[in-house]
Amino acid sequence: MKKILPVDELARDSRFVRARIEDAITDPRQARLAERNTGSAKLEPDRPAAGDRARQLMHGIFVGEIQALEGAGRTTFDFDDEEVPFQLKLDMARQCWDESRHCEISVKLAEHMGTEIGEFTEATFLYEAACAPDPLLRLTGVNRALEGLAIDVFNTMKEFGDSSGDPVLAACEDWMLADEVTHVKMGSDWLRRLTETDPERRERALEFQRTVDKLFSLGGFRGETDENPIQLARRFREMAGFSSDEIDELSEVATEAQQEARAAAGLAPSS
Amino acid sequence: MARVQISPETFTLVEFDAGVIAGITEELAAKAGVPDDVDIRIEIDEELPLPLTGATADVVDGAVALWFAGANFEDGRHRTKFDEPVARTELAMSLLRAGDRLSDRFAAAPDDEDLTDGQRQAWDTFAEGRAARLGEATRRVRRQYLFRLYNGFTDVADAAFDRLWSADTFTWPELEELCARCAAADPRPQPKARAAVRKETLKSTG
């Protein structure tokens, strides 16, 4: 079996249509939309098109879960026992089990919201970030950055479920959120253990995490203001082993990404 | 002048064709029972992408006035592309609702922008159920989710949804009363604002 499987070889049936980040960036409507005052972007029931926004996000979560499963699965296989402790691989195998369950839950949640598999496109940048050749970069890029994003997304969706009075959405997201905290904690713990005597390697891995975090802030997708649909979940990140300084830094990275996106669209910085 | 007018006449941000939309509208207006002598004006805001859906259906000076976000006609799998089955359903629903407004049954209904989210979803449910029976490709589960968002995740709301979906006739007072019953059974606090995409996105940036 091939090691380090490229993204274009992922198994998908005809329902799945790939999207590229570039498609969104070059869509002329994005700049026009940014010029319009659409009010708070936070996902709340009283926001315009809240239902369809939640449905699209749920589909994004579903395809993200597939890729998280594929990413964790690759890490159990791509490295031998000299490169990666067997116990770490066991943790990744446990994560695969969790992600498989999340896929099933996400499909059912999507059905509950009236969304079909493949109704929206699949962006594969999550899996692409999970293909780093260095296992340590996978711990920071995937377990800490991407699973950290999952904490933010699930917490946002859980709050949406609570505020919209949807008991099914709220309960399922809360359940999955608990798993994501564990996945991030595994990344935090293994990063510390594997770099105990090598601070330079740890710093390189954390630098990769910062890059992925910035990418996944997606020009204002995540942050701590009303302009961000996905809110940074500080409390759960602390439970997952992030320090306050790290969370502050992530918040700054998100703001930076948002300002860069506004500048690219020819807009003034937001306050 | 043509009975159906589409604005803009040429789309520059999305791959929609005003002629195609006008043709579909003519066909669906006949199916929906909009009288032949009533003009139909359709405005499409092509700047609004998925998932920023939104639509209004009113009658202004005796003409049907429909407004749509471009998102309502967009293919979720292919950005900026026209999704004909989805567009047909959206147009059919709005024409059916405009037809309701032209009848005595909905004479007392406020303009779309003044409806509550719950009333709006109830009317859309009544319209989408009829569109399904006209043979259009509808999305019942999506509609039920949107209905529940604004009328409650309760048994009362689910029963109201079933009644609206299967009804061929309804009146504004009946619809208003049904929504009031849903609100009475809904344990959530009353919403702070309405989710009207058109009002929000037409705000000036100043």
C-alpha cells in the first residue's frame, strides 16, 4: 500500500465535487459582498439565511470528518515504529474510531437539516494539511491546528443548536466536541513528549501550526468578533492543553488573516 | 412590453440567463394560476452567493413583484452556475405565493418584509407543498428544518408543518392562527430580530 497518499487519490464517489480555495477567492461576488453591511456574521438563528448557512456548514463538517479520518488513518500507517512510538499510533487508531463515528453522526445531522451528501462542494485542504512528511508536523498541523478548528466549529454549532432550540443538533455537537478536545490534547501531549529534548524541533512544528492556523482562519472565517461566523472556543481550547498565550496568539493570527483578506479586496481595515 | 421582466437583463457575476428565467417563469405562472393579464417583475441580486438565500413575493400596483438572492438559483456544487431544478422550485413557490396575494384569501397579509420569520416559513411550506404537487423537485426535509427553526422544534410545529405541506387551500387568518399556536408551544424566548436577508444586505456601508 502506498505511503503518503496524495489528495487526488482519495476515494470518493460521484456525489462529491471538489472545491478549491482559489475558486472562492477569485469569485467576483466576494469583494462585492464584503463592501455590503450584512451585519453580524455570527451563526445565530436571527441572522439572514441562518438555516441555509447552518446546512452548508454541516456539510463542510461532514466532509471534514471524512478527511480527519483519512488523515489519522494515514498517520497510523505512513510511519514505522522507529519514526513514531507505537503508543502514538494507537492514539491515532483511537482517533480513527472517533472520526468514523463523527462521519456517521454528521451524515445523520445533515439529513436532519435536509442536506444531501454532495449538495455542496468538498474542500480538501484539511487532508492536504494532514500529509506532512514529518509526524511531528502532523501533530501540530492536524491535531492541534485542525482539530483545534474543529473545537471552534463544533462549539459554534452546539451554541447554534442551543439558541435555535434544536435538541438533536445541540446534543450531537456537544458529544463530538468532547472527542475533539481529546484529539487536541493528544496532539499537545505527544508534541511535548517527542520534543522534550529538542526545543528547536518543537519550535519548527509550532511554526507549521501557526501557518495552518492562519490558513484556517480563512480571511475572517474564525475569530472573536461579530464579523466571524466561527467563534474561537477559549474554554475548550484550554481544556485541550492550549495556554492562554497560545490562544491570544491564535486570536491575533485570525485578526491578521481577516485584515489581509479585507486588504486583498481593496477594503479598509475593520475596527 | 413582455409580461415577464427580469432585472438585470444581463448577469455579469453569475452564469444565469435572463431569457431562460423568463421562459421558466412564463411556464410556471400558468401552472401556478397567475392570471394572464398580470405582469410579473423579477429582480435578482446576483451579488448574493450561497448560502445567503432569500426571496420576497409581493403584489405592487397590480403586478407580481418577486425578489430573489442569486443564491436561490445557484448550484451548490458549481459556484456561480444556474441550477434549473432548484430555480424552478423557487420560482414556483414565489408565483404561488404571489397568486395567494392576488386572491381574497390573503388580502390581509402584510408585505413579505413585514411578516415574522415563522409566518414566512409557514407560507413557504404551504407553497412548497403545492409546488411538489405541480411536479416540481422539492426538498421537504430542508423545508421542515427551516420551518422548525422559526416555529419551534415541537410536536405542535411538526403537526402544523404537515398540515401546511399537504394543504391546497389556506387563508391568511388560518396561517396566522397556526403560527400563533406554534409560538405558544415553543419554549424558546421570542426572537430578537427577523432574518430578512434583503433588508440586511441593502444597508449602506456608511
